[in-house]
Amino acid sequence: MAADVELERVSKLYGTFKAVDDVTLTIPKGSFISILGSSGAGKSTILRMIGGFEYPDYGTVRIGGQDVTMLPPHRRNVNTVFQNYALFPHMNAAENVAYGLRQDGVSPDERKSRVREALEMVEMLAYAMRKPNELSGGQQQRIALARALVKRPAVLLLDEPLGALDRKLRQQMQVELKLLQSQLGLTFVFVTHDQEEALAMSDSIAVMRHGRIEQLGGPTELYDAPATAFVASFIGAQNFIAGTRIDDTLRMTSEDGSLFEAGVAAPGVERNARVLGAVRPENVSLARDERQASANRVAATVAASVMLGDAMEYVLRLSDGNEFIARLPRRGAETHAPGARVFAHWEPSFFQLFPYEDLRETRRLGA
């Protein structure tokens, strides 16, 4: 598939701070990519360099095969939807959508036709005469989207546009954005710190850390086969056990001497090296009797339980004071009250080894 956006060895510095550090990224035409990371990871800076709001200090930006590295925004075939929508309060919805066309000198008749088309795309034609303060947050977001689409860009940039919406509306808009992108066949570049948004909408996700892309892949690949412990901790929930790989097989001993067997090891896991073993909460089972538990198991005390609708999540306390999470389907599952002694256990195929790294920073950032 032809590339729509290409970043080649792009870096952006603010004084001595590298916001983006030697990033190379190819975005196929007609795809939906999310750039995912915590605050300060460099994701919005990448979006701004694609849009022309920032210029890289090093490297090249191409759109549709054209070098646009130093071109201003109005000379790039892109448009941007911002988190705060940036609607003009004195204009009604239709006037907001028409603003860019008026600036470009588009004739009144064509403006009217294209504004109607854009409002219909986002199901907001009935609200064309309302001012922004007469619209809900979700409706304002749709108008901002229509204003970006009305200019028919090749690439649409979305800078955390759902961040101001409540959870239910945000989930609804995730579905609608993905459907709209599929229908239009446009290239969407979506910046977010929300892993659920990225997993729900994207064809591919670039996970960023300290200005670099830690891993690029599809949602299933990143969730099931993260390349590093950081990605494993950032995409979904994980339980980590620190220890040492003991031989050429996929086995490790924890710091208390317990033996665990893994199904896969990430690149860089060396024999006799410190490692982190990881298992997702939904792959953990609970047993009251040790004899009912599989070989990979830890003794724990139930600290709390949380009802998640179709699942129960148990917060477990291990003997070393660390927490361990198990997420079990509610239907047919045995319940465990706080204070109960249990064995958390899982199959080796669900256990992955990573080179050891300190993940306290990740947790501090809310990843």
C-alpha cells in the first residue's frame, strides 16, 4: 500500500530537550494510525510536525510523496481537529464549517453544497444554525470534525479530540470515527494517551516513550506480543514478577525462589539475566486449594474485589506486599471475599519474559 505520510529520521529539540528523537515512520494511505504515549512522550510534537505547526530540527516529512518539511500548514493537504474544538463562538455551526472554504475563496454555491455534505457526514445538519454554546460537547466535536473534513484533506490529524467527552460519549465517538474513516478512505493520524481509544479504533499503533517509538504494530500484536516490558505495561494491565532466567529454556526463578515457566521470551532475554515475567489479569485463575492450581502459581490474600459488569476483578496481596490482579468472568465463577487465602495461577503459554527494567516511572505516569 502506498505511503501517505512519511517521517524520515525526524528530531525536534527545545533547547537541550529532545521532544522527538530520530523517528522514522511510514503511514499507509487510507489507514488509521494512533500515536500513543504519556505526557511528554513526543506524540503531539509529531502530529504538529506533520501538520506544519512545528518544523523538525533534523529529518524529512513527506505527504503524498512530496517533501513538506518546511512548508506552512496552509500549503499541506492536511487538516487538524483539536481537543478544545476551537470553534468560533459568534458563528453558528454551518458558518464554522464554512470558514476555511471562505478563506480559500470557494464560491458561495459550492460552499453551501460542501458544508451540507460535511454536516450530513457527522449527522449534524439539523443543528446547522446553532451557536457552539447551544451544542453539547459531543455535538461541538462533530462540528469541529465537519470543519476539518469539508476541505477534503488527504490526511486528517486528530489531537486528542475525545479527551473532553464523558466516558459513554467517548466510546460512542470512537465507533463513529472509525466508521467514518473507513467510509471516506482518508488517512487518520490520531494522537492519544488513552490505550483503550487506540486499541478500539486503530489499524496500527505507535507506542512512544521519551521521544522515540518503542513499538509499532497492530492492536492485536501489541496486546498479545508486546516487545518490551514498557509496552506490556502501557497496553492493558499486566502482573509482573521479577526474577532471573535460569537456563536456555523459558524458565525463571523469582526473588523468593519460586519457579515459573513461560511460553515466550521477548528479544534480549539472556540466560542468567534479570527478567520480568508478565501475565495479564484475564489469564489468571484463582484456587482455594494449592492442589487445584497449575505449576505457575503464587499464594495471595484477597485485598479487594471490584465488580466490572461481566467480570470480577480481584486485587490480591502477595507475601512480599506487592499487588497481583485477577479478572474472572462473573458467570459461573466462584467468589472470593476480602481476606480469603487463594492461589493465583496461570498457564505457561500466558507468561512472557522481558529484559528487566524499572517500571515505577510508567506507573507514576498513569500508564
